[in-house]
Amino acid sequence: MAYQRRQYSDAEKAQYYAQRNSNRGNSYSSSNRNNNNSGQSRKKSGAKLTRYVNGSGDEKFLTTAWRKTRYGFIAIKAITTKDSKESDKGWFGSVAVTFTNLDTGVVQFHWGTMEKKTGKVVIDKLSMVLSPRAKNGGYAGTYINK
């Protein structure tokens, strides 16, 4: 007796593949389920620029950023100080930058420079940049000086 292969209708095939694709995510671990079915992964950093006027009437610039690293969740604040002077090209020098590891509580202080127009902060000592105007909500991370 010879085995005959069964012919499936288009509706049966569609039902089979729909069922198969809906169960496909169940075999992955929960750490791989953080994508939103479009193949994009979760954000690992972000930045935002805030302009405000302090009590004495001076305009100040504050760039806040965050970054998820293997060492924990890092919150970053960069603010212009009274020593921050604007250059001819629109950059502030002597910008106070604090890094706070929210998991361990460790706080680090560094100096950086800030571009007035965009709020971008560069910390040369760490080769790091905080860029509020980057795609998808800003970027906080390393840069490569070309």
C-alpha cells in the first residue's frame, strides 16, 4: 500500500500558518520578548534639553539623559554654571555634568562643553556625548572622534 500525501485547501493552510505564527513567541525567553513585533529592540538611552530662567534672571540650559548599562541604570545631568561662557561658535565651556548610578548610588562629577543651539553635551575625558536631538528620543553614549 503506497502512502498518498493529503492535499490541503488554501483555508486549511492559512489556518495552520496563523496558528503556527501565533505560538512562535511562546518558546522565547522573556528577555527576548521586549520587541514590539516589528523587529526593533528596546531603547537603551535617551536625552532631553530644558531651557529655564533662574531666580536672578539668567537663562540656564539643562540637558538630562539616561543610559542602561551592564553596571546599572545611569542618570546624567548637565547644567550650565556661572562660569559657563559662550564662545563665538555657540558652545558653552565649563558645563557641570553629574553621573548617578541609580542602582548603586555612586555619583561622579565631570566637566563638559555644550552646544547652545542643540543642547548637545560632549565630555571629552570619557569620550561621551549627550544628544537630545538624535532620532527616537535622544542619545547618551560614546562617540568616536574621526
